[in-house]
Amino acid sequence: MTTNISEAINGVLKGTRRLPITAIVSATFTRSKNAFREREVVAMNLQQRNQAWPDDVFNRIASNNKLGTRHSVDLYNHSRQTASVTVHVPGTSSRTLRVSLLERACDCGQWRLSGIPCSHALVVIRQYVLDITLYVPECYSTIEYALTYTSGFFAPLADVEYWDEPNFQLRHNPGRRIRQRGRDVTTRIHNEMDWAQTRARQQYQAQDGAGTSGQGSRRRR
């Protein structure tokens, strides 16, 4: 979960590294505001179309429904909503999975992992003639999506000229201005962006070293 949140933030703030702090703050605010505004418009369009879920969830359910055409169902108990589903794949042997709608579980594990019914669960829901919206978590609904992006998180910022005068004075700690010898130690967790930069620097140094050694050998000859 932490990695997903970090990657989402990195996606919004991509390209702002090593900028002045004021530029980073301004870019953070502007890009976040724009992202929320774009998704607010999407949410309004979804509500106007009376669509139960956002497009990505809707398309995933539609894809799982399509996969369900290859399955055959054996119903067991209507009150407990259990069934077995046999998956038929051309050119391979079939396999059977257990599905329990009450427990929101399937042997494939995808339903519990994502919360969205897998193809095996969807075909059982259809066979029992049940409402699929009862088996998709509320957090995936268009209503919740709209509430996320229409709650008014952002408001226009006043120009510096109209800011209130602060009733405090900032004082720097002189001891923190003394720079120690050597490279500063960072506590930031490195990710793929750092690894790519490190590889590029190493490749450049290797190429530069190879070119320098080649020039030296030619000079010796």
C-alpha cells in the first residue's frame, strides 16, 4: 500500500526533482489541483450516464464476464450461494474451482485480492440471477469516486501582496549552516528513478573511461 501511494505521488510530481523548494511547492499544488479537477469532470460524466462504476472497474468486470463464457457451472446450495465452476481452455485440460458468494471467495483468489468478482464468481452470480452490484465493494462505486474528487479540497491562493503579516519571526540555527566534509548522507528510500540514474552515470563513466584509455594507447603508439 505504501509503495502504491508513493508511486501515485511520483506520477503527479514527475520532473520536479532538484528544483527550488518554492517551485516544487507550486508544482505540487498546481498538478494536484489539476488532477482532482480532471477526475471531478469524469465523475460528473459517470453520474450523468448512471454508470455504476468508473470506467476501469466497469471494463474489468466486462472482461471477466467475457472470460466467463468459457466456464460451466454446477450449482450446489441457493441459500449458501455455493457452486463449482469448470474452466475450459482449448488445447489444455479443464480445471474446477469452488465459489462461495456469501464468503466472497473463489479458489483462484482474485476476488479476495482485488474485491472485484472474478470471472468464476460472475458466472455463478448470473446463474443464481443475483444483482452483481451487491458483490462489488462500495469503494469502487461511482458515488464514492465522485465524493473523493468533489469535496472541494483546493481553493485559489491569494497573491503574496494580499497575505497577512506574520506575527512571528523566523530565526535560522547558525549551527546547521556548517557543512561537514564529504557527501551528505541521505535517508530517502531509493526507487527505480535513482537506479536508472545510477546505471546511466555508470555507463557514461565506463564509456568515458574506455575513450580515454583508447586515446592514451594511440598516443603511446
